[in-house]
Amino acid sequence: WRHWGTLQDANTIRVEMYPDMSEHEVDEHYATGLTFSDGRPATIYSAYNRKTVMRHMKWLRDYDLDGVFLQRFNVSLRDNKLRKVIDTVTINVMKGCERYGRTFVNMYDLSGMKGGQIDQLIEDWKHLVDDLKITESPNYLWHRGKPLVSMWGFTVRDDLTVADLEQAIEFFTNSPEEKYRASIMLGTNHDFHSRSSWASALEKADVISPWTVGRYGNSSDNSTFINTHIKPGQDWCDARNIDFLP
């Protein structure tokens, strides 16, 4: 639970809302060392537990949500033990989507990745296709005739270069083995449309999804942001036959 903070110390918890565990069964509750104000032990769930993920996918169906982007942090894949844990979560999501008729997409988060390391991403995608067989699932999302793969971080993380993006696009577009080819969704910075040095690479994407978290803090700033970045971003994509997902 690294994104939660140090769970044994309530002062370090980073989440803004504590999960409602009332629908989870006994074997889905994991101890944190914390207690609620009434003395009850505070427990949390784990996506490593298939029963829990099955319930989450059921909730997607119950509340009419189509599916999920499953984030896969590239830096975590260097640790084989952690990679096995992440693979287990991926399989859990795949099985849950198949049971409840939801769709899923693998989304690489490239935070912490250095330039020149795209080969690691390519190797991992081959692992997902060959070993976990995610693209053979009837519930893996296809877009424009191919499985969709999402990569977040280009134009956002300074360590990633245009050459890195070009290498990734070349692989997913023209891999000698067709089974590895995919439609490409890029998670970019909000001002992607004005970055001329990236334009020739970005325009090879099938979908662009600009990052907006923290970019405005009130309604007035939101209106300015829409006029400065969302509308120009939409126009940029429309002119290049790229789908726009702000």
C-alpha cells in the first residue's frame, strides 16, 4: 500500500477518504495497526485478493461503469517479486471483467522511468501478451481494430524524450509479430498541443488524454483552462484524426 503512506501512523496517511469495508468478508480485511475513534480496528482491502477485485468489477456493472484502465508502473516491474504481485492483480481484473461484462485496458505509468529504457516496456508488453494473454480476453478493449495500450508520461516527465516515444510507437505500430501491435493512447501534459518538438511523434497516436490534475483550483481558472488548453487540444486532435480524451 505504498501510495497510502505509513499505515501504522495515522498522521502519515495520504488518502483523502477511507474505504468503506462493510461489504467485504472476513478474509478480505487486512490489518493496518490503526483504530477508529470508537476503538474498532481499521482494516483495508487488497487487490491481490481475487474475491475483492471480483466485487469491485461487480460494482462497475451494478453502477453502469464500462470498465477500467489498470495502471502498471514501469519502475515496479524491475523487481521480479513485485512484478508477480502486479501480474496477479492484472489477472484478477481480467477475470472480474470477464465475469461481469466489463472492459479493461493496460495503462503504463512511466513515472520514474529514464530515457532509453523503452526496451523494458516492450519486454513487459510481450510478457502480458504471451504469458498473461490479456489481449486474448474477450473483455480487453480494442480501438480502431487493435488492442488498446495506454502510456502515461510523455511530455509530463522530463526524463522521457521524443526518441523514446518514437521507439514505443514504432514497436506498437509495426512490430514484425502482429500479436504485439496495438492502438496507442498517450497520457500527456495539458499543453501537448503547443509543443512543436513533440508534434511529429504525438500525431501518430490514436488517442491523446491530457493531464489536468492540479492545473486549476476554482471555476474561473477552470474556464480559462478550457479555453487555453481543452479547446485547442480538441482542435489539434480533430485536425489529425486523433481521438481526444481530456
